Amino acid sequence: MSLFDIKNKLYKKELDEDITRHEASEFDARIDSAGREDENPVRPDAWEEKKTWLTEEKKKMLKIGGIAVGIIVVIVLILVAIYQVRKASFNENRVTVSVDGSTQAASGKLLTYTIIYDNNNNASLNGAVLRITHPDSFKPDDSKDYHDESPTVSVADLNQVAGHGTGKIVFSGREYSPQGTLMYIKANLTYTPSDFNSQFQAAGQLGVNVVSTPVSIEVMGPQNLSSGDSLDYQISYKNEGESDFDNLEIKADYPAGFTFSHSDPPVSENNNVWYVGRLSAGAEGKIVVSGKLEGDVNQVKNIKVYVGAVNQGQFVSYNDESTSTKIILPPLAIGQTVNGLANLDVNAGDTLRFEINYKNQSVSGVTDAIVTEKLDSPVLDYSTLATDSGGAFDQSTNTITWKASDYPNLANLDPGQGGTIKFSIKVKDSIPVQSINDKNFIISSVAKIDSPDIQSTLASDKVISGNEMDLRLNSQIALDVKGYYTDPLISNSGPIPPTVGQTTSYTIHLKVSNVSNDVTGGQAVITLPTGVTFTGKTYPADNSSLTYNDRTNTVVWNIGDMKAGDGILNPPRETAFQISITPSANQSGSAVDLLDSAVFTAKDSFTGENLAAQGGKKTTMLTEDSTVGINGGKVQ
């Protein structure tokens, strides 16, 4: 027997013994340490049961699951690979936008900014749009490179930016803002990378300080003033730049206690706005604002004025300036009233009764005081001037002067002593209106007192105190009412004289005029007596401005706004309508009332007063119609 056979035999024996031991311990009844048989021996077929739990169907499912997991892993690996490739091709951080230019600007000067966009990617940028946002006070120049999307956004359509491509947009314009304004020019680039479906953005901005403005403005006024005294504010403006400015306005914020009187040139809006319009390079202008200022002693009153323009309905200031006036207690005080009032509007034909009060407020007496009153207006009738005691009127200057010869206490005014001067003058009955500029009349009256004993702040004279009153003249409105039987505009019928039981029609003509100020809301109301009928015929035909209320028996003519001089410088407003009557027996032998009343009302745009004019009654005694006359007006 060979060595190989001996080895196999030995190993086989050991293997058989192992199997025998295993079978005894696994499948036979088990013997415990006490020699008792195990009550739950493992059956011989148990191994077979364990081996058969993994069925063919389960094996198939496990196989399919493994394949699915493998596919998922492969997909994830592919996506990761794609992402890595795309990441290498595009990164949004490698797309930049910047705004380059000066961070300081002069208002109204041409400003130029360079907007640079850079794509440092392999992928190109598709649908690229560059939006430039700026304040509404910045006015971009026209350019073929961009267009306006809104008042504050300009758009450049870039379409495509190649990989590793760069470009720029030159953006120019002018900023109109006051000195000290901080504005921003912002650029926003939206795009879609060529290997992505999502949209991305890149942005940049530049802050710019407005350090100066080419439109200068200055306001001057008195440093000291007694309460209630008259004063002038002088506003000067100039375009110191090289470019013209359009739609310029000057606006003033008055101090509390200031009462506006008038200005030169006349104010355009709300007593504090002047329309300048175009101000060419190097051009300048001046506005003088007159009024009076009231306040407590030692109060400081500030006025602030602006130069700018209205942009999208809002005033944009380019520059502003202010000055202050201190209220002081003057050594001599003077004041005045008209018809007992310190402020009033007057009418044509009014008598104005002036009362001037003066007083020495210093701690020592003053001598040789002189009081003057200057009256300035084309609507005053100087021939009616009457003073209570002396005084001399200088027609060349329209100034009345009173001295100690007229009022003895002016020779020596002790501390606390004063007096009163009275005079009167009439407003003309007929206001002179010869051109469209003859409107918004003001009667200016300035009372002053001076003495050589008190040093004046003015080198040219010794005026110590002055008081100004500005009386605004209300416009005159007029209503003319006439009636006709024979009328070229509306044909009438019926017997003349009117006959009991028979109907006769008449045409009523209305004319309105307005003299010296613009008026608004003009309306004429004509009240018809009961028994008078509105036929509905009007001139012009189908006149929508005429309405009739049958319950009140009134005809209303809605005239609307009227300019100063309507009916004087140009033809009056006119309309006509037809009425009819059927006289009753008790009216025989008398004239019949055609109109009870006619009233024309409107609001004065200059003074704010509500104006009214009466047209009077009208009967069948139509003296203005020669075909009717006196005899044709009584009922037969």
C-alpha cells in the first residue's frame, strides 16, 4: 500500500467518525448530563427544511433587486459625472457684472458709466438681458445700445455671450438732484447657460454722490424787522452750467406769520410757485416777493426757496437756499387798518377809510417825526382823496405826508405817546381793462414813520418802521337780461298785446361779462313765476348748459369758468331760451311778469370771494323790443 492510500484511509476514518458524532448530536435524541433523553430532539428532516426556505421565486426576486440596485448606482454615477462635467463647463460665480465711473457728480452735468459683463465659463450665456436701474431724477441719453423699459429702467438686449466672452455698455445721462444726494446706478444681467435650462442672474452697482449743481439760487431779506412791518424777499437764480435747463420752477416755503402781498414777476401758483420754463446756459433771473411778517419779539423767521422741476407729478429740487429775519421791537411803531380791518378785499366803487396809528416805543422821546402813506394802484380815484387833518399829497409819487404842522404831537413824541391819522379815498366805479394783462389788481398802501433822533438801519433815510397793506380788488361780474317777441334766433307766436286765454311766446336773452379777474363756477339762475312756461326751445339748439326744473320753475345756465375781460376785451357769453304765457281774466289791463329774478354767481380765482350779480325782473312791457313797446305789453 502506497503512502497516498494510507493517508486517504486514515483521513476517511476520521471523517466518518466526525459525521457519526454529528449525526448523533444533531438528529438523534439528545442525552443531557444526567443521562435523560431530550424531550424535543431535532428531527432528521430539519436540515432539509432549512435548506428549502430560499425558493426559486425568492431567488429570482433577489436577483432582480440586485440588478435594480446596480442600475441605480450606475445612474447616480452617471449623474455625478455629468454634474462634474457641467461644473467644469459652467459656474455662476464666474459670471460678473460691474459698473465703472465717477462716484461724484454735478447735478445737470453729463455723466458716463461703463457697465462691464464677463463670462469666464466654457458654456455660453443665452437670452442675456442687461437691465440698468437708475433714479427717476437721472435722465439717460438716447443710445442704440439700450432702450427705456420704464422711467427708471433701461434695457440692453445682449442675446448671447460666448464662453469666455466679455463686453461693455456705455451708459450716459444727467442727474438732476440737489447737492448731497446719494444715488445708485445698478446693473442686473439675466441669462440661461447653454447647458442648463435654469435662468441665472448677476448684478453690480455703483453709488454716486451729487456734490454740486449748476443752477444756483440765492434769497435775501432784512436781518431785523418789527412785527407787522412790510418786507421784500429777493430771489436770484442763475444757470452756471453749460447746458440748458427745461421746465424750471422756483418754489418758496414762507415762514409762519408771513402774509403774501404780490410779486414781480407775478406768482404762477399758490402764491409761492413761479414757472421759469427754459433757462439757457449762463442765463439768470430775479423774483421780488412783497408781503408783511408778524411774530413775537426775538423770534427768528426762516424762508427757504428751491429751484427745480416737476418730474412725474412731483417737484424735484436741484438746489435750495434760505435766509432768516429776526423780529425786534422798533423804537417807533406804526400800523394801519382800512374800514376797521387789517386785511380785506374791495370792490369797484367802494370808499376806503384808512386809519394810521403810530407810537413811540423807546425809552426816550423823539422829535420831528414824519408820517407818510404811499398809495399805489390804477384803480384808485385820487380825486376823491380826503384827509381829516392837513397833510400834503404828491401826485407824482402818490404819497401823502403829515408833519408836526398837521399833528402837533409829532414834534415831540414822549415814550409811550402816539396818535391816529385818518383819511379816505374811493375805488373807481369803472375798472380800466384795456388788455389781457389788466387783471388781479392790488391796492398797495405803505405807512412809514421816521425821526432824525433815532439811527436807522438804512443808510439812505431815517425810516424806523413801516407797515404795508395790500387790498385785492374783486372782479366785477354782470348779467344782462332782455326779452323779445320779434327775435331772429327763436321765432315766437301768439297775439301782441297778449290776450286773455291765448298763448304768446317770448325769447329771453342772457349775457354775462367778467371784468378784472378770472372766475370759476359761473352760473345764472332764472326763476320763472308760476304761470310762465319753459317751452324747451333754446339757442343754441339743444344747449346742454341750460337745464330746467319744472318743480321750482327755474332755468339754470351753467356758464363755467370765465377769463378776465370776457365781455369787455371779447364778446360776452350769451344764450337764449323761449317761454310762454296764457293770461287769465284777472290779468287783463296789466303787464304780466315773465321773470321773478335772475342771479349770476361765480368765484373769484384771485381773491377767493364769491361774487354775485342781479339781473332784475322782466315783464311783458318789453321796451327793448320796438315791436312790443309800452302799449303792446298789457293784456287785452
